[in-house]
Amino acid sequence: MGLKRTGLLFYLEKLYSVLVGAGFVLVITRNLRPSEFGAWSVVSSVLSYASMATVVNYWVTRFRARGVLESLTTGLTLSSAFSLLSMALLWALSGAISSSFGVPYEAVLLSIAYLPFLYLNGAMYSALYAVNPPLAAVSEFVFETVKLLAALFFATTARVTLITAMLSVLAGHAGQTALLVAFTRRDLARRPSLELARRILAYSWVNALGLPASIVAMADVPLISHFASNRAVAYYTVVLTFSNLVSYSSTLGRGLYPSLLQSHENAGERVEEVLRFTLLLGVPTAFGAIALAPNLLYLLNPDYAVAGPALVAASLASLVGVVNGLLADVLQGMERRDIEVLDPAALRGTYIFRTVVVGLVRSVLGVSGVLVALFLTRGEVEVAAWARASWLAAEAAAFLMLYSLARGKVSLRRVAGSATRYAAASVPMCLTAVYINPWRIREAFLAVVAGGAVYFTVLYLIDGWFRRLAKTALGVLARR
């Protein structure tokens, strides 16, 4: 399957997960007591820390894409060991977690059962993604579907509780496990390699270096809550509901990284094609979120309509972040020194290390900007808007750093021309949506449909690349 079809499959899976998430909320989440929902959030956070060692799966993808057939079984061996260690540690701390955070003890114990799935599925998914990304996307469809079916089963046969909610998600993981085993059965017949295991562990220091970046980035909400108010936090976080839609366009490029790991032939052309394809939806989504910022937030709650400036900044930050993610994939996908060099310390000279450092710098800049916003502004809306603007500045700085590293491998000149035409086609799209001026959900759907029709019609007239893409797609549909 080509890069475009692979990306489209991942994008559809992301949209499907949003719909399933909405269904899950209707069936399960809204029926939980606030205390149970809060406990579930705590359990999710605990599992995030308990599964940090899954970073070793990064190397499973890299080695498997380059033909090392023992990558999966070696990764599974390491994941099994880390899983057992994490399970033992979580079991030992279960009483303290329950009493300290007010989480039911049985919920903490049930969370231990998640860990084997998180670790083993992670290894199998990483190996499958390296050689057959579309099948990896299919496994995500299965996870979401089984999760929702289990939720419906519990909702119709038993009372919805925190435990049944957790069991629903656990069922989704189990369904994904079964499919991943079927998809990777040939690799599972291989014997693990002790030498490869040592190499993966030795190399994983680079990935461990990236963990502080996510920890630093998570400091923004507590800081805003402490120095401003929880209402400011609400304005700051609610905009993610729509700015994340911009980020979803990054999934259109999910096939690029394993493709570059396998071969560098025509790499420049592939990178340009994926960038064009990703921005094809990323640019109009960002423009639409900006043009309808107050309207979209009003749909969630009329009180949130004033947070429009925060959504504008968040949407732009997401769009730049999409490009940054692709540049990072290009740098890491074209790096080969990790295959040729056995000394782990030599990784400091690779693009893998440099992209991790860029991520850490981005997080520090973003959180520092949030602190500046807290001390220089007073209003809750202003705090949220400037805090989001700080992340936009951080993403812009990260873009400059990543592009300076990738300049010899990627030319954005022709892609910039396409992006300009996407922006030009987005203007009449936005004018159409603003004219509709949606303040209700059905009006918002009308604005999306009408605006989308205008965007693609105008783009068909002004962009030759999209015109060829549309004709190819129509030709494929006609043959079927």
C-alpha cells in the first residue's frame, strides 16, 4: 500500500477513535460518579508511569524495518521482563496508591492486568508498523471496536462502574493482542537474540533522555491552576478539543518513517509528497478552527466562547507541530549510524539524539512561556491565550532547529508553494463558514460540509498536484 493510502487509513482510524470515544462517553463515562471518573484519571496516570519502559520498542521498529528478523521476539523478551517488574512494583505500591489518592483498591489491582498488554502489544505493534503500517492501523480499529462492544455489553447486562469501564478498555487491548499475534506469527517463530537485546538496552539511553520532555510539558496545567485559577485551566485546555483536529492530520504521514528506514531511494520525493498530503488537510483545518473559534467553543459551553484567542494560538501551534513531527521522522528515518556503530555513546552524534534534544528544548521553552504569561497577565482568558501563544513560539523555535538539521535532506520550497495554495483555497472556505455563522451543532456540520466543498473545488482549480491526485482517486473508484 502506498504512503498516501497508508496515511489515509491512519487518519480514518483517528477519526474513528474520536467517534468511538464519543460513544464510550455516552455509554460509560457519563454514567460514572465524579469520584469514579477522577479515580480512573489517577489510574491512567499511574499506568503512564508504569509503562515508561516501552521506550525500548522504538528500537524494535528501527531494527525490524532494516531486516533484523529477531527484533520482535527480542523486544517481547525485554517487554516481558519490564512488564513483570512493573507489575511487581505496582502491586507493592497498590495499597499506598489507593489510600493516598482515594482510588478503590480493586481498581488499582485491576490496573496491574493492563501492563502485560501495554508492554507486549507495544512490542508487536512496533514490529508490525516497521514492515506493514496498514495492518498496524487495522489493529487500532480492532482495539476501538472491541472496547466499545464491551462497553455496550456491560451497560446492558450490568451496572456501569469504574471496574466495568476498566474491563471494557482491557477487552479492547485483548482484542488487539489477538490480531497482532495473528499478523506477526512468522516473526514470533524466531528465537530472540541476546546480543540484540544488549544493543537495544544500551541504545535506549537516548529515548530515556526524552522522558523529561514530556514530564516538563505536563507542568503547564498545575502551574496555571496554582498561579491563576482552575477557570483559566478550563479556557487553556478546552481548546484542545478542536486544535487536536489539526494535529490529527499528522497521521497522514505515518507511513513515511518506516518507509525511510527501509530505503532512502527517492527519499526527497517521498518526503515532499507526504508533506503536501499532510498539509492538504492540516492547513484548512487550522484555518477553519481559527475562523470559527468563538462558534466552536460556544458549542461546548457558551462560557467558553471568550477563549477564542487561545484556540487561534493552539491551532497554529498544532499546524507547526505537524510539520515538526514530519521533519523529526525524516531525520530519524534517514539516520543510519545506529546500525553501523555499536558504541552507545556514539549516538550523541546522530539525528536521533538531536531530535530528542530539540523536543526537550521545546518543552522548556513552552513551559517557560507559560510562566511568563502567568506573571505578565491577569485575566483568566488572557492567561490562557498567552500560555497557548507560548507553545506556538516554542513550536516555531523547534521548527527552526529541525529545519536547520534537515535542510540538506528536505527542500520546503516546492512544498511551501502548495501550502500557499492550500491557504488561498482556505480563505473562501472560511468566508463560507463565517457566513453560515454556526451556533448550533447542525449549523456547524453545515459549515463544515459547505466550507469543505468550497475548499476542494477552489483547490482543484488552482493546484495541479491536487488535481492529479483527485483524478487518480476518481479513476480508482471508477474501476471498482
